[in-house]
Amino acid sequence: MTTIDLRCEPDAAGWACVVTVADDNGTSTHQVHVARRDLDRLAPGATTPDDLVRRSFEFLLARESGQSILRSFDLPLIGRYFPEYEATMIERDV
């Protein structure tokens, strides 16, 4: 079973989130930055990035282990590795 724990705190350009993933392979911690413009684009109407970050990690974990996810990244970087990411997030939010 995989668990995702996260905490997002506002910063000058959006939010800094700390995400901990625990799965059969162990535990990993990730620093994720979410800019306000990215939240507006990927989760219109959301006031915090928590749900978007959780859904983004569910998306990643369906494709790779928690140990394989980058330790620090800006949220849109996921789309460079997985071109379907943004469309998937927008569709799920509608």
C-alpha cells in the first residue's frame, strides 16, 4: 500500500510543498514548488495546491516508484517526462 503525506506552505511565488511517499520500496521525501499560475491553469478555482499535488503524485506513482521521483522540482516539470500530465490533471479537475 502506498501513502502520500503532504504539507504546502505559501511562499513569495506560490507554494512550497513537502511530499512524503511511503510504499513497498521504502519512504522518499520530495520538495515541490507550485506557482500560482500553474495552480490556476491545472486546477482552476482551487485556492490551495494540496489536491493538485496529491493527484500529481498519484499520477507519477501509477508510472514509477516513489524512489524514482525527483527529490526537488517545479510541478510543471512532470509534463516534460509525461506529456499527458497536464491534460490528465485538467480533465480530472473538471
